[in-house]
Amino acid sequence: MRIIEQYQPAKSYTEKQQDLISIIVTAYNIEEYIARGVRSICAQTYGNLEIIVVDDGSTDTTGKVCDELAAEDDRVRIIHKANGGPADARNVGTAQSRGRYIGYVDGDDWIDPDMYEVMLGALLEQQADIAVCRYRQVYKDHTEDGSIDRAAVFEGQEALQYYVEEREEYAIQNAAWNKLYRREILEGASFPVGKWYEDIMFATTALARAKRCIYLDTAHYNYIIDREGSIMNTQINPRTFTDQVPAYYEKTRFLQDLGRQDLARIHDYFFYKRLLLFYGQLYGQIVGQAGSPASMERKAQSGERNHQEAYLAEIENILRRDETRVRTAFEDPIADSRDRKKAELFLKSPERYCRRVQWEERVVIPLKVKAKSILRRFQA
């Protein structure tokens, strides 16, 4: 890996704007957002774009708004289709694209004006197969941006490794939308139709194929975190077990077949750690409901508590069934020793594990926050 501080690709790589970039935009019932998203693409400083908006069977006025946007800019092409989910929409758009480079934008998000000029310039200058940028997390009341204004050039499987290790300093992520791909990298790749969490294997496959990646630690994409109705706002749910968990198992097998047993084990560590976190959160919700009879009755009537208890049982079943793999994963050198102790405690007694998690949330974490606050005042 090579770090380049305050990196900006030379304009000479994009000034002729000869290379066509295809941008696939998915849209389903986002009438309030789609115009902003598409217009942010139309406003790009790199103009040689093919903008394919896939209206995935919207039942509101999204389709009508899309048609109006196409009338504003002849680079915009609308595909109206029956609802098949975001994976199907992306596949349809990709299949009809002609660009040498391909990017994806979710229709409820928006991008900065220079996003694709910078990403293509970086990709060409560094002779990379994939360019990745950081993104802003946009909440209703604030925006988070961890940009550092530097770049990292990854060789071979380095980007894949940092992605699997979930390095916070490199926001590579599962997402398709913070990346620009050479078309060849996606040959034969597709998103799993009908599945949520469709980016998991797509990103893993693309990163494994790339011989070089350039990561831009500057945010160019604006990702809405808390839009009501968004799939990604849904916490643990039935799709966690029908779609997300199978995708994580598939990712482990893929890494093993790639000959990267080390990465497969690291991925398992983060997978099982995530399940333990889900378990503790669900247990806390159920216990919290117990303190309020009105809340308990309301939850019982809606069936939500029954679902939560079923999710707890399913998570425990997975962790016990995979006990050998769990222990192996938490023995990896990358695993936090505190996580290892929690996993051991869970395998002995899920109830004791949950009591410890609740104690940390009620006592330990508030004390740490208070200590940091005191230290900041002392240093000021």
C-alpha cells in the first residue's frame, strides 16, 4: 500500500472527456428525492456520462418525475420495469449500459459535482481497476464526514484484505455506490436478485478481481442514513437470516476458494461478532419492554416481541451450531481480547453474556464518556 497525502489527480487524464461513464441509478418510491439525485449526476464536471435511471415499479410519482428529468437532459435514459428489488434494477441497468467505466448511485442519495471527474482521473493516473471514495453520512439533524484528504493505492489483494478487516480508516465498505469500476472487472458479475444486502458478494468479487485499487479519503458521495422506509434503516429482521447471514457464509466460502483462509477467518470473526451484538441489543429491547406493562401489551399485540424472541433463538442456534468456527475466529490475532471473552461467556451462558453487555452499557460506557469529557476540559 502506498499513501499519497493531499492527493488530486492531474486534470490531463480527464480534460478530453473521451471515456464514457455509465451511471446506474435505482429508483423505487422516492418521489421526494429522485430529482435531487439525478440532477447531481447531470451537474458533474465530467460530462461524458450515460445516466440510466431504473424505475423499479414505483407506485408513487417517481416514474413521472424520472420522465421529466429525461426531458431535461438527453444523457438521461429511463427504464420502467416491474418491481424486482434493487439488485434486479442494477442488473437491468448494467446490462443496457455502454460505458467503459461503471458507477452506481442510489436514487435517494446525491453526489458532489466533481465526484466522477476525480474518481476517473485517479483511476487512470494510478492505472487502477477500481476507484473508491469516502462518503458523508447524512442524518436528519447532522452530517458526519471523516475525510482526511489523502489517497491510498492498494496492490493485488490489499484492498480486499482491508475491506475484510473492516478498517475504519478506509471506508471501502460493501456499497456499490462509492466506487467506479473498469467494465472488465464486472464481467459476469451480478447482484443476487430478490435479496437484500446484495452488495456483499458483489463488492467482494470485484475487489478480489482488481489488480490495483485507488482509495480517495475525501467524501464525494452523500448517503442518507435515516430516511424512513429505507431498506438499510431496517435493523435485525427476517431478511437478516434469509439474505444477510447466507451472504456472509458465501463470502467465507469465496475467500476460502480464493486461497485466503486467513481472510475467511477474519471475516468469520466480524460476522460472529455482529451476531453477538445483535443478540445483546435484542435482549436489551425485550428487558426494557418488561419495565413498561403498556409497552409490553402493545408489543405483544403487534407480534414484535414474538419476533424478537424468535430472532434471539435463531442467533443462538447459529452460534452454537458453528461453535468450532466461532472459537477459531475469535482466536485470530486481529480479534479483540474483550470480544474473545464475550464469545466464550456467550457459549457458556447467553444470559450471563447479556447481563455483562447491559452492565457495560449502563455503567462502563457512561463512565468512559464522562472521563473523556473531564480530560478534554482539563486539557482546554
